[in-house]
Amino acid sequence: MQYHAFILKYAEIGLKGKNRYVFEDALMRQIKRVLEKCSGEFEVTRTAGRIYVEAENYDFDETVKALQTVFGLTGICPAVTVARDEDGKLPTPEKLAELVSGFMGDVYPDKHKSFKVQVRRVDKSYPLDSMELARDLGAAILESHPDFTVDVHNPDILLHVELREKINMYSEVIPGPGGMPLGTAGRAMLLLSGGIDSPVAGYMIAKRGVEIEAVYFNAPPYTSERAKQKVEDLARVIAKYTGKVKLHVINFTEIQMYIYDKCPHDELTIIMRRYMMRIAEMLAKKSDCMGLITGESIGQVASQTMQSLLCTNAVVESMPVYRPVIAFDKQDIVDISLKIDAYETSIQPYEDCCTIFVAKHPVTKPRLDIIEDHEGNLRDKIDDMVKKAIDTDEIIEITA
Ligand code: ATP
Ligand code: MG
């Protein structure tokens, strides 16, 4: 069966009242963006709360996969559409019965299945109403393909026949990613390490329509070029959904060594984290980001106890820190990581900067006043070091 169209469904954005057009426009833009990269010719149109993609000379799997990266889509329905004739008339009920039987014959080589026909008659001028049509079309299908059976309660196949500007026929709804279309929210700065959690966190916020910029704290020569490459690969996973990710690579070695020199070792991770947050916030402000994103989850490691989170959070003054996986168990995070194809990359063994400097027994209940006190040891040089780290920011434009 060669489908030549897709009907794209979206839910949440239908509810947005006057803003609906803003959302639909954004959705249209994203659909066109991903289809541009697919082989084939596509025409994307929108009528009355629906988006249609007409497709020619295209690859079905490639196209579906691409559409599944468009946030905001809840369903992708491969469809056959039939246009009106020159006089603007829809096919007669007899012709329609033929078309529908043909559709069922082509799409389902194995006819030992039950079905139900669901008709939506948006064009009320059509001679038969929805109930009558559903009954007649069902009968016609049974007549052409006697192995099918009808089950109106729990059918294997729910065949949708819509009488709109065109006739639409579809029976399969491939799930879309859901969420909100990209570009309808704003931008946020993701602290992206090479682990499992932060790419998932970035994906989850991006899914709400947020553009993602990312920062990676690199510690050469303690961390390898491969570790950095891994982070670039993870940024590319997110870029698959967002089109592009601007990745800042910050050389953190000097700051890390200085903290190592001047502060108690059991507090290293917390203090390093606080400097990461400070620098990320500065970069975020420069790029008009409205929040930071991290992959922290309560209690997962010493630096993510509630006391640690309190200390890390305390340095961020001008914007929210979004932690979408904060209440997730590791397995829940892994499940999403697998789903978005980040997992294989995340589990590659290259060190990120924190694993090198971790203490044997890090504090699990840091106290903010004590941490602040010890950070005082850094006062001579730290501001210059932070400035230098930001001035030498390496920016990598990652595209899908
Ligand atoms: P992840 O799997 O995201 O690395 P994790 O469980 O290893 O998380 P931590 O290493 O404690 O957790 O880091 C907590 C969060 O701090 C990360 O999710 C990430 O947002 C940020 N982070 C940690 N290290 C870095 C780094 N080198 N560069 C950028 N962000 C980092
Ligand atoms: Mg990590």
C-alpha cells in the first residue's frame, strides 16, 4: 500500500484559544524543517485544526521517523485522500464504497481481522449521514472482502473515513512525541555532562517547546577529547528534536585545581557544582536564556541530597533552575534515554570532569554557611578565573 498523505494530530495546542495560530504556525515550521531533510516531495497544508502532508516519491519509514521528532504532534496517521471533482463534488456514496473497500483490501493483506468504520461528515451537504454511511461502507467492505468481520466494540481496525474538503481514509495512528512545538516557549541553558541524566533533562524541557543551549565543563587534560566528543554527540541527540543546539565548552581545569588546592576535599563536588551553576547562569544571561536545566535527581548521589541541592541552588539568583528528572528513579530516566537514543552514547566510559576530582567521602549534608565560608578561601583569584573561563568559551554549533 502506498500512502500518499499523512494526517497529523495535535492535542494540547488545540486548547490554546487565541494563541492557537501561534502554536500551529510553529508546528508547521517544525514539520517543514524536518521534512526538508527527508527524501521526496512534500506539501504541508493546514485546514480547520488539521495538518496534512501530501507526499510523493518518499520513504515511509524515514518520513515517519522524522515526524516523530516534531514536538506537539500526538499522532501521525498514514492516509489516502481523495480530492473533489472539477465541480467541487465529493465522490458519490457508491464510489466512496469502492474507494473504502479498495483501501481495506490494500492496507490489510491478512483479512482475518475485525473492523469498524467511523465516519465524520464535516460536509453536511453529503446525501447520507454518518450513521448511514458507516453502515453502508461496512457492508461494502464485507462484500468485497468476506474474511473481515465487524466488531463495533473492540475492533482490530478502526477505519476513519472523513468527509471534509477531501475524503480522508486512515486506520493507523502512529504515536507522535507529544509536548509543545519548538519555539513557543523561550530558551534555556542545559548543563550537559556526558552522563545519562542531563541529556534526558534537556529533552524533557525541549519537549515543552523550549529552545536549548548547552554548556559543558571540560577539564583537559584530566578529561579526554573523547569525553568532549561524547557530549557533542549527546547535544546532537537533542538537536534531532530542536534542529540545533549551541554548545558552550568551558575550560574548567584551572578553577577545579584551585578549588582542589584551597577547599576541603569532601566539599569539592559541591563547590565545583556551585561554580558550574554560576558560570552557566552568566552564559545564560548573555544568551537571553530564561532558566537553567540540570539532570539532578533527589538522593541519586552525595551531591544531589536535598542539602546539596540547597547549596547548589543558592548561587543562582536571576532565573529558575529546571530539574525535570528530580523525582525520577534511575530506571525511569534510563527508559527515556533509551527511547531518545541517547543511552548508548551516555554509557560510553569516558570520564566527565567530576569523576576525576571526587573525594572518597564527599559530604552528604553540606551546610550552606560552611560552604560559603570555605569558598572565601578562593577570593584572591576566582573572579579572574571565572572571567577567563567565560572569555575562552568555545562555541560549537551542533546540528542534527
Ligand atoms: P548526568 O548523568 O547528567 O551526568 P549525574 O547523575 O552524573 O548526571 P552529577 O554528575 O552529580 O550527576 O551531575 C548533576 C548535574 O550537574 C548533571 O545532570 C548536569 O546537569 C550537571 N553537570 C555535572 N557535570 C557537568 C559537566 N561536566 N558539564 C556540564 N554539566 C555538568
Ligand atoms: Mg555526571
